[in-house]
Amino acid sequence: MKGKKGRFRPLCKSCKNTYSIKRKRAGYEHCMPCGEGVARETKHTVVPMHKSNYVVISDLADLKGLCNKSGWFTKEKNHGVS
């Protein structure tokens, strides 16, 4: 849909309404109200790395793969992590 100055405005993936082109350029695919709902559904945790800083983890496979020296878990062996 065209907005100001004849530019096309992106459509929200959830509600199909238009939202700001600045928001799209920032990497968002949802309007503000739908984006808040999507953000509330996303689970994440902050993990301190050994001799490093903190890292945000949102994928369980990434979290399990952090301490893989013991050989118990590798991403290559366990694609279907639940």
C-alpha cells in the first residue's frame, strides 16, 4: 500500500495492516501491537560465558551446545531437539 510521497509501506505478517518503513528497515516484520505479542511469546535466557561476557540465548540447541566438551550433546547429532 502506498503511503506518503508515493512510497510503498510494508504489511504486518500477523494482521496485514501497514506499518512504518523505518520499522521495516530496522528488521521488524510486524506492526507495534503485533510485535509486542510476538516478543512476549519468545523465550530467552542470558548465559555467562567462561572467560567472556554474557550472551542471550533463544534456541535450546544453542544452550545445550555450549558445554559440549563432555560429548553429551552436539548440534550435528541432535537436529530434532525438543
